[in-house]
Amino acid sequence: MNYQEFIEIRSDKRFGKPCIKGTRISVYDVLNWLSNGMSKQDIVADFSELSEEMINACLAFAADKEHKLKVAS
């Protein structure tokens, strides 16, 4: 998935946190909702500006960030 289509980082929005384009909803917000048991359908129902594809982009962004972490030796 090309998450760059949906995720942007702007210094003037949410203090530079990665957000879904066109919203003030951060990747962290979406991941937090998922980790607290909300389904993708629940999130879309509560936030009509989001789609399941945008939620998947948040997951892909987080996976890519985790993959790029360096292990301290």
C-alpha cells in the first residue's frame, strides 16, 4: 500500500504529527482507536471523513515506521 496518498506530515498541523490528509486526525488517533477495540467500521461510522483505505494507510505507515527502527546494540 502506498500510504503517502493518505498520510501527510505538516509542521502547522497537530505539531507535525502524521495525519490523514484533509483532516486533523492523526495516525496515532486511529491506531489508538483500533487498539482500544474499535473496528474499522466503527471508526468510519464515527468519522465519516475517513474510509477503511485511510485506516489501512495508518496501519501501513506504522508498520513501515516499525520496520525502519534501528536496534540498539
